[in-house]
Amino acid sequence: MRPVLSIAAGALALAAVPSQAQERELTEHEQRVRDIYRDVIAFRTARGHGQVDDMVAYLTGRLSEAGFANEDILVTDYDSEGDPTQGLVVRYSGDGSSGEKPIVLLAHMDIVDALPEDWDRDPFTLVEEDGYFFGRGTMDNKYGVANLTGTFIRLKEEGWTPSRDLYLVFSGDEETGMVSTRAQAKWVAENVGPAFVLNSDAGGVGLTDDYQPMAQRVQAAEKTYVTFDMTVTNPGGHSSRPRADNAIYELADALQKVRGYEFPARATPLTRSYLGALGQAIPGPMGEAMKSFATNPEDEEAIALIRTHPEFHGTIATTCVATMLEAGPAENALPQSATAAVNCRVFPGEGVELTKQRLADAIGNPDVAIVARGEPTESPESTLRDDVRAALAKSLEARYGRAIPIIPYMESGGTDGMHYRALGYNTVAISAGASRPQDVYAHGLNERMRVDAFYAGLDHWTVLLKELAGS
Ligand SMILES: [Zn+2]
């Protein structure tokens, strides 16, 4: 999960949400999800701690108790680049009356590790303080896990039967290797063939400084993440006898070219409507530039201005930036090789190969070898389906008592969703969470979630599923 919309705060503000009575009694569903939230946060499901399987055992226990049959619960072991983890799939069988294909719901069980000594409170104990829940995963993504699991249990206990099959698919290494994600996406393609996929791990309601709902963000596309190693090699020699050709100088020249290169501006219906909506909310020349770009994506002045802002630059083009350097064996030897890591976020549809070619052309030196690390996942853009938009609007209306703007956006890349998009499935992330930009601490210290936002989002998936899979 990544923060977006951090400068639009306030501009799309709606009327204040009625504040919840702090001391009121929790409903059975609220208590259940809070308990699951507390219990799953206690598992240190970071790479290297071997606790994903404990969390899976806990969740399957809760689901079995609620009436999910063993044959509807699938636990799979994965080796995530040397670290054992697990994935969990839960089927909620429908009666098939709608004749529609299943819906897949995503969350991830693993976390970015948290060091207790660095936190103000124990990251693996759910702490409620000053109107916040603190703990690792309170946002990313154990709220998604607890909310989706609690929703399945609630609906089962109500005796509800969906009109199509529903699947929870929880991955176990989203934050690292995504080995479980890739395997689960393949399994879903082979065994489920869903109509579409909904992800709990991004999107969500952006709140203004004074906690008013601004807009529901819908992650509908992700840029491709790829790192290129750029290497110059050289015979080297003694530093007392400098040669004209030097691997470090040559690499430095190449990096200067990368620095000065701008990838061509790109636009899709998604990014145009996103910038158009943001432009309405942002005052001054930047807002004007966004609105101009939305109507004419070839407006050079608008492009130039948008490129100056680090947060928006990536919305209109591929970006690449040098992030690491390695060169030379000793201070008194000429370098035999020099390597820089250049991290790129590739605009959907542009491709890793074309990006590499453009970098090579910009550098103009065939002696600089450019090699992509790993196997980047390229994924197309998804559209926000009308049925999903309508269900989401209904859920928001139920939560806030009024319509909330729904704004699809493109993320810089990194959630489970891209692996489903890559296989051709329409995938949008629509977290039930709500937060102010300054309260987003995912991956960082003292991760937190507003207590009132936590409870306010607990009907989100119930409303959505009853709309999309009701009789
Ligand atoms: Zn996440």
C-alpha cells in the first residue's frame, strides 16, 4: 500500500462525518473483527520469522468454526527465495443462480518487519491510544485480512448464500519475493477463472486534515517496477598510470545522460481522468496544468510543469533514476568495472524492452552494458467496472450518508494485483480503510489506523458482496 493524493487534502472536503460515541458498545461483528485484527497483528509475519503458517492456522481455525468446510479451505506451502511461507485460499460457495463467474478478494498476510526496540510501543501488540490503533500491519495489510475474514464469517453465520462463488486469496510474501502471489494467481487462472478481482491492499478513502472524507481512491493500474544494472568494464591497471578510458568516468558520463533524459509523456483514459479530478482540487498553476493535460495530453507547457513535481511526474511518463553505485577494487587501482543500479517505473503498455532501448539511446555508448534484474511483471491497466463502481458507491453512501467522489488512479507498482492484471483479470484495489496523508505509516515506524475509520469500514465488504453476489 502506498500513499497518494497527499497535496489534495482539504480541497475536496465534504461535510463532517458525525463523530462516533467513544464509549458505545461494539456490535458482535465489530468485536469479532477487532479480535481477529488483534490476533493477526500478534504474528510476526515478516520474512525470516516463520510465523505465516501460525497465522494461517489461526485463520483457518476461525473460518472452520464459522462453518467453512475443509474442502473449501486450501493451504499451500511456498518457498519464497529460501524462506518458507504459506498461502491461504477460502471458497464461499454460491448457488450459481446469477450464472456469473466468481469474484476473487485479495489480501496479504506478511508484513515488512518491525524492530520492537525502534517503536514507541510493541509493534506486535494491538494498542489503542489517542484515537488510533497502533501496530505493524494495522494498515498494511492486516486490516484487509481481518476485515475480509470477519466478513466471510459474518455472512456465513447469517446463513447467506451468494449467487456466485467468492474466494479469499491471501498471499504470504507480497512484501518480498511475491512467490506465493505468482503461484496463487496462476492457480486462480487455472481453477477459478474469476470475472474480476478486488484487492484490499491499496486504494481507500483519503481524509482531510480534520478527518472528513475527500475521495475513495481506486487503484486500477500499476507501473512496471524494473531495475537495470548499468556496467562499464575496463582492463584497469595501477592508479599511478591513469589511462584515458576509465570505467568510473564512463559510467558517470552515462549517468549524466540518464539524469538529463525525459521519457515521452504518456496518457491513458485513467491517468487523464485522474489528473482532471486532481486538477479540480489543486489550486494555482499545477491544478491548471493538470486540467490542461487531461483535455490535451500533448500540451507541452502543462507537461513541463507536471514533470517538476516528484509526486505527479510519474503519472505522465516512465521514470528512471540512479539509486546505487559499485566500482573499483581498491583506492590505488584503476577500476576494472563500475556498476550503477537505475530503478525505473515503466508506464503501462510501454514495456521493459523499449525502456531499456531508450536508456541505451540516451546514453549513446555501446560499452555500457544494460541488464534488467529479475523478471519484471508487466501489467495492463484495469477499468473500474460499472457494477463495481455502483457497489462501491453504495458502500460509501452507507458509511458516510452521502455520495463520495470515486477516483481511479495508477500506482507506482508493488501489490499482488499486478500479477492478476498480468494474467488478464480486471483488478482494482478498493481498501475499506480511510486515512489522512500524514497518518500513513505503512512500512514505517509506529504504523497506525484511526479507530473510528477502522469501525466505519467494517460493512464495506458486506455491502459490496451483497451487491455483487446477492440474489
Ligand atoms: Zn501491502
